[in-house]
Amino acid sequence: MAFLLTSLAIVATPGTGAILTIGAGLRGGRQLSVVTAFGCTLGIVPHLIAAITGTAALLRAGAVAFDALKFAGVAYLLYLAWNSWRHTGILAVSDNEPAPTWRTITNAVLANLLNPKLTLFFFAFLPQFVSPRHGNALLQMLTFSGVFMAMTFIVFTGYGLFASGMRKHVISKPRIVRRIQRTFSISYLGLGAKLAITHR
């Protein structure tokens, strides 16, 4: 229960993936929002692999490796903020043809891939619930990770479907569209600043 509640709190707290999914829902409707939620969930897999193989321990122990990943994430968030401000990219709210599926998934995967806090989550949080008394440790790790990923997909899909439901009310009002774009941009700047001051 402690794992479920903590994981839900982490997943439900609006972050890069949530904003991406909301933007996709506004831009392309239900299908694009679900694809984006899937991409964000897929972006968790490398962190899981890192935790299982021990790469997470290396990232946690090595300041250079951690900082390199962190600032790559900051740079990507700044890129998203710039695209949002300029009314371009996957987050553009409009009634035009949505971005290709591959581009949507790529952006979503990168958003979570370049997030060192997810690696630390899998390294420091999940192992606390793995016990040799309950069987194979690897199987337990995969089970907990599967639950976390399912939770991520469900919550993000919920965000996206809600945004897609508001889509028709939004794209017909250019002033609201511009405000949303600026809100996205400022949100990414804030997330980038928060990530930049994150320590191991």
C-alpha cells in the first residue's frame, strides 16, 4: 500500500510527461494523447534497465555522469519551452494535422529518458520493497516497475483525454491558445530550473 500511494503521488504530480500529454490532447485529440502517454511510459524502461543492471548506482556515485544526464534534460526542457513560446512543435495547440506518431513518441520518450530523478527513483525507492523472503528479487523488481508503468500510462492518459475533451473549446479562441502556449513554455522553464538545481 505504501508503494502504491507513493508511486501514485509521484505519477500524478504534474511534470514534463503530464504537460506533454496535455499538450498532445489539445493539439491532436484522444489518439495523440494516448500515444504520448504510451511514449512517456516507454521512457521509463531505460531507467528500469539501469536500475537492474547497476547503471543507476554508477550514475548516483559518479557526479560527472549524473550532471551530464541532468543538464541534457535541462537543455531539452529549454528546447521545449522555446518551441512552445514560438507556437511550434508537438505542443502547438491548433486544428491542423497533428505531428507524426513517431515524433510524438520520440518527444515523450526523451522527456522521461532525460530525467535523472526517475533513475534515482528506481535505484533508491523500489529496492526498499524488494525482500528475499518474497521470492526472486528480479521478479519483484519487474512487478513493482510494471505497476508503476501501468499507473503512469493510466494517469497520463487521463490527463490527455481530459485535455482532448476541452480541445474544441480551446482551438476556436486564439487568445486562449496563446495563453496556453505561454503557460506551457513557462512550465518547462520552471521544470528546467528545478532540474538544474537537483543534487544527487
